[in-house]
Amino acid sequence: ARKIRSPRGTELTARSWLTEAPLRMLMNNLDPEVAEKPEALVVYGGIGRAARDWQSFDRIVASLTTLGDDETLLVQSGKPVGVFRTHKDAPRVLIANSNLVPRWADWDHFNALDKVGLMMYGQMTAGSWIYIGSQGIVQGTYETFVEVGRRHYGGDLAGRWILTGGLGGMGGAQPLAATMAGASMLAVECQPSRIDMRLQTGYLDRKADTIEEALAILEQAKADGKPVSVGLLGNAAEVFPELVERGIRPDAVTDQTSAHDPLNGYLPAGWSLAEWEEKRERDPKLVETEAKKSMAVQVQAMLDFHAQGIPVLDYGNNIRQMAKEMGVAKAFDFPGFVPAYIRPLFCRGIGPFRWAALSGDPEDIYKTDAKVKELIPDNPHLHNWLDMARERIRFQGLPARICWVGLGDRHRLGMAFNEMVASGELKAPIVIGRDHLDSGSVASPNRETEAMLDGSDAVSDWPLLNALLNTASGATWVSLHHGGGVGMGFSQHAGMVIVADGTPEAAARLERVLWNDPATGVMRHADAGYEDAIEAAREHNLVLPSL
Amino acid sequence: ARKIRSPRGTELTARSWLTEAPLRMLMNNLDPEVAEKPEALVVYGGIGRAARDWQSFDRIVASLTTLGDDETLLVQSGKPVGVFRTHKDAPRVLIANSNLVPRWADWDHFNALDKVGLMMYGQMTAGSWIYIGSQGIVQGTYETFVEVGRRHYGGDLAGRWILTGGLGGMGGAQPLAATMAGASMLAVECQPSRIDMRLQTGYLDRKADTIEEALAILEQAKADGKPVSVGLLGNAAEVFPELVERGIRPDAVTDQTSAHDPLNGYLPAGWSLAEWEEKRERDPKLVETEAKKSMAVQVQAMLDFHAQGIPVLDYGNNIRQMAKEMGVAKAFDFPGFVPAYIRPLFCRGIGPFRWAALSGDPEDIYKTDAKVKELIPDNPHLHNWLDMARERIRFQGLPARICWVGLGDRHRLGMAFNEMVASGELKAPIVIGRDHLDSGSVASPNRETEAMLDGSDAVSDWPLLNALLNTASGATWVSLHHGGGVGMGFSQHAGMVIVADGTPEAAARLERVLWNDPATGVMRHADAGYEDAIEAAREHNLVLPSL
Ligand SMILES: NC(=O)c1ccc[n+]([C@@H]2O[C@H](COP(=O)([O-])OP(=O)(O)OC[C@H]3O[C@@H](n4cnc5c(N)ncnc54)[C@H](O)[C@@H]3O)[C@@H](O)[C@H]2O)c1
Ligand SMILES: NC(=O)c1ccc[n+]([C@@H]2O[C@H](COP(=O)([O-])OP(=O)(O)OC[C@H]3O[C@@H](n4cnc5c(N)ncnc54)[C@H](O)[C@@H]3O)[C@@H](O)[C@H]2O)c1
């Protein structure tokens, strides 16, 4: 199997930093430290890939290596399809992944096209080359857990524990986020390799083979006054109902199995891993049905916890929808995490801002950490996050950082990083991007746009405008995806990455893009009638002609 | 009711021609000469609107009037939602209309959102401000009919007649296209006003109230050796089966009722117009069901003609799909017009290129007509079209012209027009655009991408890449729509308009945009394996990394 690792340092493989950056980030997405299944080009989230196949990967690399600074490469579902002349302020790469005409936008059609090599599932940041490993999800999860503590437990999670399922590419961030937030965690995961990987990266503290063993560890931690995370080898569709039956009461319940992808992401109850793998090849329809049946069982257990007054939240894997399709009428009785905890942040354009050091030098990130603190001095929560992240999160692949910041801050940080590149304070340019799960970049009625105030959950004009505007503003690469997170048919979303190469031209682009991008989120939420967003729009003097 | 008419002449209302152009073209779309129902902002194609409501219209106009040449206006389903700073080479307007997350992308969800004022149906060129009246569709229809004649009647349609339904905004072009192509036509239309409008504009020759009367006129024309077009007042769902029953044999059969929109576009058999209008308000579900039942009857009659060996073609209104949903299993037995007649053109990037004279002066168009002939000297078919168009097509609103030209010609024409503006040969700038029904701009498995060679009919990455690339290349406005032509759920498509204002900057943009735009069509068809397209790509030295 091929091993991919991004080049480090200041020597260019491509013709400029604007093309070197996507090249390194594509490779970084496939770094064995970063990707879940690099040999299959799978980065995270079920079958989220960075390129359609190895031939496409090689051809993308070849194209980026020779691409001029007035040219743009088009990538269609992970395959490079064209190079066109544009101009210096245009993106160097434009990407469309996994998009299907709505009537055909389901897993059946997608899988058929995927199988014959016509498509690729891009997830959110896999096919748009800005996945940075589990860290990316840690802060989001951390902020959600902290918020759960604030709402339900007076801000103190000491002695509390959270039940969840799945320790995969994103789910693996949960145990660390929980302990950072002061809570213990019991995470049910069916693959031993996933548990071991999280132990190795320090995201998970302990492992257990039985419920008894796991509960004993949690008990001990409570006695010691120190949160602990336990990975329990098992099937969530079996363990969740078992806990209900035994009358065990977690303090919060969620799930991060890859329920959005019933063919590849969820082990049916009672099946061995070998059986699963084999039947996925031989009888995919059966796998899907059995997986969805098991999800229904797990969701029923979650509803039972919910009925006991325990906070239960869908963490964006669409498991409620799957259960509903299998007859669990009340599946949506417990809320998604976005309307419950994240939307107030989106209203102010706050979301998962992230950046990576193309030098490969961790010092570059530590310096940017310090710069963020300097530029945003009055946010103890943010400073705390940065300190803990530095201490507890190991870099995967190119050193990178994420922190949730909003409109008004993002462009200041981007321009400051650019100056640090220009002055030589940083060893090489920085790439700045974000998740597609952001304030203005996604329409996903079961997740990011669930229960919008005006009922506009399903309107996807917004992420399309976001992508068009980022293209017009001069982002370095822009992507439009379908189906990420919640699966085929359920979302449309846009990505954006921009390079701070230290030039004045980059500064101008950074100022525009990192302002406009979160501003579209404030605009979208203001249009839906959220007071917080209307206020933010006013505060930042956004020009919203219909408000 | 308000009457909108675009300003003419060289005095600017907005701050530059780049913003004056969208302003004039928006207004022109609502000119009573152009729009089907201007008081309701409906331009054509059922309920295809230019702006969401009058307030939105006024606000778009206000925004365009003050917009700077480094700013970009965002329009979401016909409502102006934001003004952002971009740069000179970025589009001045970015539009997303009628887009819904796929699982919710049907008429029910759309209508609910439309009703509460959250959405608008943009059709193809209605919401993207480049509809130019029936002329726009005449050439496409003309080329299709000519091609039918070539394939089935040795290139000679003399004495032949075509049966169709619908004389609306686009369907009204059929009779003129038919007689231009040398054939007679019987067009069944249920609204007298539509028949009268086509008589007035000279697109239709005669009207009739009964089948007998209509057939007699056709008979006489055959005897006279001169093609004639007849508008027959009636319901296609009644007339088509009646003709089958009587054993009448047309020489070709098609339909252009607004079948794609069962709520607003198709009169159920046996209903009066008043009844239809009233029930649309009171019982929309019933209207939809009854309309679809009648479509099934009409399609069955079309299948009967087909079984007799008569060429029958779906002209892109999705009537086969509707019939199929009502149980007509063989509905797709007769082909769509694109795979049957148009795709070979798309393979070479040929499609509905069009332009309008912002001066309002017909002379400007006549001069560009001459320029087209001068620059493309060896195409008698094209010259013939231009001559006939000048003679027989009355301008509606701003003088405009359409002709189907491809990759390699479009940018040359655009740059030549720009020089004519610069030299003062033309009185004012020209806007250049196209339909969304074009070579690289649409995914629509029941129409433009029906039966693609590689089975990629439903892959909509392509139109999204087209819109992103046109944005990156510097088009003046770019749009992304859903559901145009074939209705909600069945298509995604992109629009592009660019202004030739006579400046050298415009020349550079025109060269890029009018090359890249058709080139994405050649790329898309080459990727699907069409030899014609692969050859065109080679001939034009396109850089397609995976080929
Ligand atoms: N809020 C968000 O935006 C957000 C964040 C993170 C994850 N998610 C969603 O959460 C899901 C997980 O993402 P991921 O990247 O970790 O996916 P992944 O496929 O890498 O991991 C899923 C994990 O679940 C395990 N699993 C599958 N079935 C199981 C079962 N029955 N019992 C126990 N474990 C089981 C798998 O072994 C795997 O380790 C996805 O649906 C993703 O979209 C959403
Ligand atoms: N190839 C293409 O791209 C293409 C070109 C033109 C039109 N179309 C499609 O054709 C359809 C018509 O477009 P349009 O702009 O003319 O729409 P329109 O709504 O303006 O016109 C439809 C006409 O059909 C008439 N009609 C409705 N039900 C009827 C019935 N039962 N019998 C007789 N007449 C009936 C209406 O009175 C109306 O005049 C649309 O679905 C459009 O998308 C496709």
C-alpha cells in the first residue's frame, strides 16, 4: 500500500504557495496519521474520500504541480477533469463532490455510480482537503458538552458521565472532549482497532470488554474526583438497551456511529465484523436493512433515556431519520445538537475556524496560538481551550489548530497570520479553512438547519451563495458537496480554504474572504429572523437589503 | 398594476454598465412585451419569476443602482439578501433560486415555502434575468424540427405537419419554428389569450375552434404548397386521443404544455379555465392529481402515435415522468429531444448563445447579426437562420438575438461585439448570455442529460462546477437554479451573463468566460465518453487531466 505524507518545509514542489497548499493538504488528508483508511483513500466519516482513486490522486498532484497562478483546476467527485485559464484572484481549485439531481439523490443511486467509478463521497472536509484529524471535531464536541453542563448541571460536570457510541474519525474526539469538559464518558465501539487508536493518540483513557468493567471504572473515577473516558468493546444497539434495562442512568446520552451511511457505517446487532465485511460485498441491501433495524433499537433506548429526563442529543449522524424510516415514530423527540446548543453561535458567525502550518513545524502553530490570544484578549474560554489543546491534543499530520471564532475575528486572525508569514516569524505559509458545518455554509434539515425559526430548513440557496461568494472573493479553493455528515439526500454544503502566503495580495483576499464567509452565516440567520443574528448584522454594518 | 420597461439609451441609472446591465435585464424580463404575467412577476414557464415579490424587485433595483464595481449583490430565490465587497473581476450579482436539499426537493415542499414567501421558482432564464421572449426558444425548436426532417423525411418537411400542445412563453415559439423549417403545425392550446398573443406577435398564422376546422386549414396549406400554423382551442388531453381515435396521422408529435408543474401548468381534461383557477386556490392537491391523470391520457395517445411509427419526442417538459407516476409504464418509450437530436451539438459546446442591445436600438442587433456572418462565414445554416430571424421575429423588449454557436466561436463573437462597443459602432454595451439548457450547465436526467453514454445522467457536480468556474472567470452575473424546465427535483442548472462594455478589462473577461463556459460542456461530454466531444477537446487543446 502507498504511504502518503505531505512535504514539509519551504521548498516548493508546485509553482507557488497557492498551488503547493492544496497539494500538501490533499496529501495531508491521506497521511496515515490523519486518514482512517488511507489505502482506500478514505479520510473519515464512513467512506469520505480525498480523491476518487489512486489514478485520480496522481493526476490531481500532477495538475497542481504545474498549475499556473492564473489557472484553475476543476475536480469532479475526486477526479481532476479540467484546467482553465482564470486570473490571479480566482480560486486555484474548484471542487464539486457527490452532487446528484435531487430525485436521484439517495444511497442507491450514489452507490451504483460509486461502484462504476463515476462518483466519490466527499463527506465535508475529506474531499475538500481540510480535514486535520480528530482535533477538528474536539472543540465542537467540547463546546457542546460544556453547554450541556451549563444548561442542565449548573455548569459543573464533575462526577457526571456521558454515554455515546462510535470512536471513529470524528467520534473518537468525544472522550477527550468529555474529560476536557470535566465529565467522564462511556463510549461503545465495535471495532477493537478504533479503541486502540484512540488510546494511542491519548484521546481515550481506558478500555473495557464488559459493561461491568466499564461501570466500575466510571465509579472509581467519580470516587477519585477525576474524569475518565472508557472505550467499551461492544455494539451500541445492544449496550444502550441493556443499560436501560438495568436501570443505569447516564447524565447525558448521544451517539457518533456512522449511522448516516447504513451500508458502511453501522454494524448490525449480533453480527461479527467479518460477517459485516463479507455481506457488504455480497448482499448490500441486507446490510442496509439490518443496520437500520439496529439503529431503530438504539434510538428507542435513547428515547427511553430521554423519557427519564436525561439530556439526549443527536450529534449529527442522522440516526433519528434512519430509526424513523424503520417505524420509530417518535425518533425526533430528542433534539439535534445544533438547534439545542450551537445555533446561537452560528447567529454571530462563530464556527469551526481552523488552520494548518505548511512548514510542518509545531512552533508555527504555537506562535499562532499566542497571536490568537493577543488579538482576542478578553475571552478566557478561548484561552483555556488553546492551552488545553496545546497540552492534550497531539498533532496528526501537519500541525494544525482549530478554534471557534466569528465574524469580525476571523479576518483579523487571517491577516495577522499573513503578516507573520511575511515577516518571517513563521517558517512557511499557513492555510486557513473551516468545516462545512459552519454558520453560512450548509443546509441540512436534520442537523445544522433543523427547526429554523422561519421554517426554511430545507432551502439550500444559502450554501450555494456561500460557495459562489467565496469564489468571487478569492478563496484559494472552494468546494460544493452533497450528503456529508447526514448522508445522501439530506444536506448540501460548501467548503472554503485560503492561503496566507505573506503577500499583500493574499492580505486583501484574506480580508475579503474571512469577512464575507462568516457574514453569509449571519445574513442567513438574520434572514430567518434570529434576533442575535440581526443584532450581529447591525453591529458589523452588514448590508442586508431586505432587512 | 405596475408596468416595467427597461431604460434605453446611454444614460446610466446605475454607477456603471456592469450594474446597469443586470438592472436593465431584470426590468426587461418584466416588460409586458416579454413577460407572460408581469403583474405577478411571472416571466415564463408556469410560475417562473424574475423577483420574489414587488418589494424584492424594488430592493434589487435600489441595490443595483448604488452597487460599486468592487461589490457583489447576493440574490436568494428572487430576494436581495446581501451586498459584499469583492473585486473588479468578480461577478456583480450572484443568484441562487429554488434550491432545496434533495430529500425535500419536491413541489409540496416548494409550494409550502413559496406560499409563505420564503422561495421563488426561477425557471431557467426568468430568475436569472436573461429571458428574451419567445425568440430564445425559436432557434432551438427550429433546429430540432429541421433535424427531425433530416432524420425521418429526407430533409424535406414540405407538406408535413407537426402536432403539439401548448402555446405559452416557450411553447409559443413552436408554430414559427415549424413554418420556418418548412412544416405545418397543429398546436392545441386551452387559453384563448395565448393563441391571440401568438397571432399578434406573428408566431402563429391561424386559429381554429374545432378539429375539423384545423384539419381543413392544414389540408388547404398542403394543397397550396405553403406551410401554415394553426392554434386549436382545446385541451391536449382530449384532442390528442381524439386524433388517434379518428385515425389521423401527424408527421411528428410533441408537447409543450407546462407539464413539469402539475399545480399551475396543465389544465385537467373537462375543466373550464375558471374552475381551474378557483380550484388551484382551494384544493391544490386535487388539481395536481387531476392534471397528472390527464397527462397520462395525453402520453398514452403519444405512445399510440409512436407505435404507428410516427416520430414522437418529449420536448423537455417532463410529461413522461408525470405519466409514469400515474401508471403509464411505457411512458419513456419515446425519446427526449436532447439525446435524439441535440446532444451531438452539446458535444462541441454548441448551444443557445444570445445577446441583447442595452441601447434598445434594433440597429445594434442588425450590426451584430452582420458581424456574426462576417466572423463565421462558412455556415449557410447559421446565415439562413439570421436572415429569417431578422425578417420574421419581432423583438420583444430590448432587441436581442440568439444563435446556436459553440466553443471557439462564442468568445470571438463576444470580443468582436466588445470592440464594436469600444469603437462606437454600437450605441451602447451588449449583454451576452445563454439559456441554462446548454452544453455544460445542466444536469437533468429526463431532459438534457437523459441516457448519457456512461450512465452519469444524475450527476450534478457538472453544473455546479460550471457556475463556480464562470464566477472565477469573471462573468457579470452567475446563477444556480433547481427544477427549471422539468420541475422540482428533476434538474440542477447554472446561468451566466457577461457584459461587453467596450473596455479592455471586459475583453479579457469575455475571452475567458465565453471560452470556459462552453468548454465545460465539451469537458462534461468528453468525460462521459462521447467521441465528438473528445475530438472537440483535442481540436481546441482543452486540458482535461483524466483523458
Ligand atoms: N456534528 C457533526 O457535525 C458531527 C461530528 C462528528 C461526527 N458526526 C457524524 O457522526 C458520525 C461518525 O463520524 P465518524 O467520522 O466518527 O465516522 P466513522 O465511520 O469513522 O466512525 C464510526 C464508528 O462507529 C463504529 N460503529 C459502527 N456501528 C457501530 C455499532 N453498532 N456499535 C458501536 N460502534 C459502531 C465504527 O466501528 C466506527 O468506528 C457520522 O455520521 C458523522 O457524520 C457529525
Ligand atoms: N426544451 C426545452 O428546454 C424547453 C423549451 C420550451 C419549453 N419547455 C418546457 O415546455 C413547457 C412549456 O413552457 P412554457 O414556457 O411555454 O410554459 P407556459 O406555462 O407559459 O405555457 C404552457 C401552455 O400550455 C397550456 N396548457 C396547459 N394545459 C393544457 C392542456 N391540457 N391542453 C392544452 N394546453 C394546455 C397553457 O394554457 C399555456 O399556454 C415547460 O414545461 C417548459 O419547461 C422546454
